[in-house]
Amino acid sequence: MQTVRMILADKFIWLLGTCVLLATLLPVSGPAQPIAAFGVTAGIFWIFLLHGIRLDRQEVVAGFRNWRLQSAVFGFVFGAMVLAGLVLSHVLDGYIAPLIAVGFLYLGCLPSTIQSAASYTAIAKGNVGASVVAAATVNLSSIIITPVFFALLVSSVGIVITGASFVKIMTMLLLPFVIGQLIQSWARPWVARHKGIVGWSDKIAISLAVYVAFSGAVVAGIWQQVPGDQFLIIAAAIAALLIFAFGGAWLLGGVAGFVINDRKALLFGGAQKSIAVGAPLAAILFPPEAAGFVLIPLLLYHLSSLVLSAPLAVHLSKP
């Protein structure tokens, strides 16, 4: 019952589901598209400005003292998960829509969540400080690593990420983060005082990116191009990836000899994937009609991992 309450209480899950439904019933199109695109651009800038404001430099320095745990999270996120995404994209090619297969590679290249990883680590009574630092580190690194890894690996399926895309990534992701770090001393207290409003503005910006991306896919005929049997294959692939991610992260912690609290931090910091980075980045890398297809694996994985993390965290909290 506690697990069910935790899942139902997560308003972000409901918000993302509503965006997909709204995009299906009322996709943005025609004259509204430039306005929506501007909204997404502003939202992306705001999201990464907040990342820069929130990430305390002293916390990062302190967290790196536990270098073995940080290295394990980093290696699992950008090593094992990237490889798993690459394998799935090749295995599924020919069985599902090509752009959705590419979406599994894109999913594998993304960083883990920050807030969710820390929240579930706290519920599980794990090392919350290390979890926050590890997730923040991989998210910061992902601004460079994710598009580079994806560009190198996706070329095998005929998609090219141009230099203009990388310039846009630097402008839309790295620049606001740097500004956030520079104004952190006075902006962070303001963000803390308005935590509720700022938190919701973050979620709304992410949801807008999802809505616009799925709108493009709906207009392009996603529900006609992807029959029901393909969604069954996609669901099975997501389930397999979840087993690999959560099982692999937990086993890696055991093999590395981490104490139980550090294993919990590695579990949630290594296995989850960030839609807060994935949705905005997809809006930069792909046109709207392609971004919606590519985001399907990420959306399903993100929602499923949150549902799975709730009972896991409650179970691990018990002595």
C-alpha cells in the first residue's frame, strides 16, 4: 500500500502521461509550431540555468572523495548502459520503427536522474550525499558525453549529428549552466525560498518539450506507423533493460565491495535515466517529427523505473 501511494503521489508521472495524451488528441501544428518551439527553447535554457544554480561546487568536491563510488556510477551510466542501448538498437532494428530503435541507443547514452535518484536513495536509507554528487556529475558530463557518444554510435544507422547541433547544445545547455554557477551565490537562496514554484517550472518545461516532440510524431502518423505488436516488443525490451540496469548496478556494487549504503546509491544513481536531459536534448538534436519517435523508449523507461524504484526503496529500507 505504501508503494502504491508513493507512485500515485508522484505528480510528474501524471504530468508526463497527460502531455502524451494531449499531444495525441490536440497536437501542436500550423502557426502554433513556432510559438511552441520558442517555448521549448526558453524552457531548455531555464532547466539548465537551474542545474547550474542548484549544483553546489563544495558538494561536488566533497563527493569526489568517495572516488570509487563516483567512478562506478560514471562507468555504469556511460559504459554498461550505453553498450546495452547499442545492442538493443541493433537487435530491435527491423522489428520496430527505425527511429524508435535509435531511441534505445539514445536512452543508453543519457545520464541518470538527480532528484529521483536522491529521493529513492533517501527512502532506502542509502548514501544520499554520494548519490546527489554522482548524479550531478554524470548530468554535467552528459552535456558533452551524451551527444558525442550518440553521434559516434548512431552513424552506423545513417543518422548524422552536425556541427551546428553541437554549437546549439553548447549554447542551450552549457551556457545557461555556466551562468547558473556564476550567479549561484545570490540566486541559490532565492531558488530555495521559492522551491515549490521553481520545482514546478522545471517540470513544466520538461513536459512542454515532451508535448511538442510527441505532437510532431503524432502529426507524422506515429500511431498509424507503429502497430500494437511493436509496442509489445518495445515493452519487452524496456523490461529487459530494466532488469539489466537495476540488476547490473546492484551486482556491480557487490563485486566492488561497497558497503550497503553505497550500493543503494549506485543502484538508483546508475539505473535510472534522466528525462530532464533527454527531452530537451532531443529537441535540439532531432526535428519534432523524429524526436517523438526517439523519445518513446526514454518515456517508457523513465516511468517504469520510477514505478520499480518505489517498492525497491521501501524493501531496501528494512533492516
